[in-house]
Amino acid sequence: MSTARDTVAFLGTGTMGEALLTGALAGGLDPDDVWITARSQEHVDALTASYAVHGTTDNATAASNARLVVLAVPPEHLTDVLAEIAGQTQDGAVIVSLADGITLADMEALLPHGVAAARAMPSLTARVGHGLTLLTPGSSCSDAQADAVTGLFERSGRVLRIAEDQHEVLSPLSSGGPAYVFYLADAMIEAGAVRGIPRDLARELVTEVITGSAAWLRADTDEVATLREKVCAPGGTGVRRIATLDRLAVRAAVVSALTQAPEGP
């Protein structure tokens, strides 16, 4: 096994934790350098069998073996996990929280001297190597530590370093973004089914359309509205369908959904 300084621990390997694990391993991270934790031994056993990584139900054990510790746990559990591992972390380790709403100051107040903190907001597209991670290293992070964290997330996609106060504004577009794309994709597939197109064929068409549109959007510097106009000839069926979406206030609904705080239960 490699030395602990090369080792990464993913504490909490649910949907997001496993997505990051999958993407990082596909991006070249050595499984022998990875520890994972889960609440049940059954889940740990399944993950270690699938990925050939080291696993345990004990967060402190995993953290004690790592220089980069990723806390992929819900915000309400973060304080408890930090208390659990604080006395076991290595000097010079970096603790990376994925929890929304937990500040770097909150984390640093709970960590021992010599242990740095960072915040990250990744997306589930990391599992296919196209993740987008918003990263904020804490003031406790050295340049080398911040670069090490960046390098970890770059194995599964792109990393943007941002100011901490930008997380709340940007995360609906980044980590939440795939949900809105899938929402539209599902509607497009259903529209095809209404017109008699088999859903598997409609899914193939929609997937290629989204892939091609994303590539075009990245390659072209024109305004997005201009790109849309190039697809929709004046008087054509495309522009009339866009007009229907406008009459139904679809654009306004999207803007509203992404800018207003959602209501709680």
C-alpha cells in the first residue's frame, strides 16, 4: 500500500461520494490509495468489491490514513463527523466539506491546529468524467494543499476556484444543473413518444442533441440567443415552437426556479 500522504478518504459514499470515487478512479487515482466509509458493513463490502479500495464503517480509521479527507455527508451530520475524526487526522491533512451551508470558519473552529479546511460543491456528472466542482480553499490551506485538492477533483472533471460567498449563488447552476437538463430531456423524449417515436429511439436522439448543443455552446462565442436563432428560421416550425414555450412562460419559470429560494416542507 502507498504511504498515507498519498491517500484519499471519502467519508460517506452515498450517491455523491460514489460519483466522485468513480470519476477519480477513472481519472487515474490508484484504488490502493483510497479509503471509503459507509454506515453499513454491507455497503462497505459492496464498494470494496466493486472498486478494490479500502473500506470501513469507522470514519476515524479512514481519516487517520489520509492526507485528503472528503466529507460527503449531509450538513446535519457534518459537525458530528468532524468531532469523530478531529483527534485522528494527520498533521498537514486537508478536510474538504461538500456540505451546503457549512462555512469554512465553522469547520476550522472544530479542527485541530495543523489541519486545513476547504469547501467544494461537485456535481454528479463527475461519475462520467465531466464533473464541475466549485472549490474554495480555506485560509488554513497552503498553496500546495489547495493544489492537491484541486488535482483530486480534476481527475473527474473541471474545477473552478471561487469565493466562499459565491457557493449559494452558483451551486444551483453547477451541482443542480444536471437535474434541469434531465427534466428537459425527459419532456423532449415524452413529446417524441406522443408522436409515436419509441422512447429508446427518442432518448438516443435527445442525447445526441444535448451533446452536440453543449459542444457548439462551448466552441462558439456568439450569444446563446443568437445560436438559438440560427436553429430557428424566421417563420419556421422551430421559431413557432419557441413562441409556444414563451406563451407558456417556460423561460420565466426556469429563471424563477433558479433564483428564488425553494420553499421548505
